[in-house]
Amino acid sequence: RGLGDVYKRQLFIQSLRAATALDPGFDTGPATIVQVSGGASGYESVDEFLPVLRQAMQGIEARPEITSVAATGRMPLELGVWVDFFDVPGVPAPEGRDDHRIELTPVSPQYFPTMDISILEGRGFQVQDRQDAPPVAVVSQALARQFWPGESAVGRTLIPTDDPDNPLTIIGVAEDVKIWSLEEPPRPYIYRPFEQRPSTYVRVVARGSMPAERLGQLVSDEFWRVDPQMFLPEVQTMEDHLAYTLFLPRMGASLIGGFALLALVLSVIGLYGVVSFGVARRTREMGVRISLGATGGEVMRMVVGNGLKLAAVGAILGVFGAVAVSRLVGDYLIGISALDPLTLIGVPSVLLLVAAVAAYLPALRASRVNPIEALRSD
């Protein structure tokens, strides 16, 4: 059990390292994210809310401490989903469906620069992409590859099934971003201009020349300046936002790490006790061996070897146990297999080293046995 706990702990630590090394496709550097609820603030429609949002965003952009600010309906790696249904000319719908179900989010013109998401083809959104302008969209690289492999997506159309008279013209292709989780494959995604697909619930992400916590207060103050009753459900830093994605590996490393440490300590104490008991029972034998010419080093190697044999048996059984428990933790790991070979080899090796240390003290005591006193002990 001790090896199994240590193995699980190491898997979660490796998973945490892998997760933090994965590229989510956007800038995870210091930023503040302020959630704004127009509906909870008394705005009954987007037409009422949009002028207030524009005024607040203009005030934030005008602050010298702000280097970039944008609005979006949904942040990457955030809980929740926003889906629309489309007909795609020339692309048959999936089997069993009449249309294509595609996730999307509305964003303001500065969203792509603020999040450092590259436009690979075409252009991003501009201020002119307002409600009275032709409907447009930027799509992810994964969507472009899926629908028009080897061809340009710019200029193609997506037809909303609930508004077929206003098809969307694709004006750009953005690099892929992790939408739901860090380990997911590239996902088809659509971006709409916020003015053309508005919402009364918005996330405002801002970067600037001051700590993210202070930026959050600055952004909040601008909204309250425009409307003192504006409801801001949550103000968080980018680090806080990403913490949810890393929650499982961090929790696993912390909780299982405590059990693993306890199991390791108990294993060391148990091995020390078993080896010490064996040495006590074989005191006469040690005396005979030394009296017949065995050196202290040879006696030490024999005792440590016996201890390692016990530990090796436990390690082999523990490996089988670790393989069994790997099925339980596999779904919670990011960027690493539950049967990671380095971990599977490294953990037993470390435990064998710990076992050797645990057996050292009894072995040292055995090497110093006085043969005359040992022979008299019977």
C-alpha cells in the first residue's frame, strides 16, 4: 500500500508539472478578469446594457495604467458553454443531425491582442463590426481544417439555423485555444463581434502596468462610475482563473502526498523493526560468523541484503498494486499516462534506497557484535 500511495502522489506531481507546461493558446500572464452582470443590475435587454458597457470600456481604455482591455462572453478554460447551430454550405451535418452544433463566444475588437491569440489568416474584428454592419465571424484553425481541409476558410459562410437570412461571413482564422481543458485536442470554435452577438453578462479582461489585484479594482471602479449599482459577481486574476484547471492535480498531489508520506514513514519503521528483530534473533549466528573470520563489512552487507530482499518483495507487490490503482486516477491526470514508465521504475527504486537506509542501523549494530558475548547469550 505504501508504494501505491507514493506512486499516486508522484503521478499527480508529474501531472501538475505537465499541466503547467502545456500551452493553452493564449497569454496566461498577469491580468484581471471582471465579471459584469447587466441583467442582475436591472438592464432588461442588451440594447439597454450595450451603451453602458461601451462607456465603461472607453473609460477603462483611457486609463494610463491599462495597456489592453477586452470583453468576452466566455473565457477560455471556464465552466459553462455557449453553443449555436449552423448550416455550412457544402459540408454535410453530422449523422443524426440536421445542422452543425458549434461552440462560440462574442468578443470585443481588442480581445485577440489582449489574449495574445494570433490571427493566422484574414483579420480580426474592428470597431466597425457593429450591429448594423454585415454579420461576420472569426473561426478557430481547427474549425477551418475540419470543414475546409487544405482550403481557405476566409470568405466562407456559416448560416445560423435560427436566422438563415443573415449568414455569417468568415473574415479570419485564429490559432487554436484550449476551450474546456488543457489536455483536449484542438476544438472547432467561432468568435463573433460582441456588438453583433451581445449579452448582458460579460467578462472584462484587462492587462496593465500594475498588479492584477489593483487592476481589478480599477476596472470595477470604472463600471461603478458609470453605474453605481452595477453588479460585478466576481473579480479575479488570471492566476485565479487558471487555478480551477490545475485543481485536480494540485489536490491529488496534496492529499495523496500526505498519505504517501505517512505510508512511507510506516514502511521505514516496519522494515527497521523487522530487520532489528532478525538481528536480535541471530545474535549468536553473528558472533559465530565473526569468530570464524567474517568482517564487520560482510556482516553489514548480509543484514542490509536481507532487508533489501524484504523490500524488493514488497516493491514487486507494490508495482502490481500501483498498476491496479492507476485505473482509478487515470482520468484525473493531465499530460501523463497513469502507467508512466519513469514513475513506475523510479518510485520502487527510491523506496529500495529508503529501505537500505532503514536497514543500515540494525546492520551497523550487527557488525559490532562481540563474538564472546554473543556465544554466551545462549
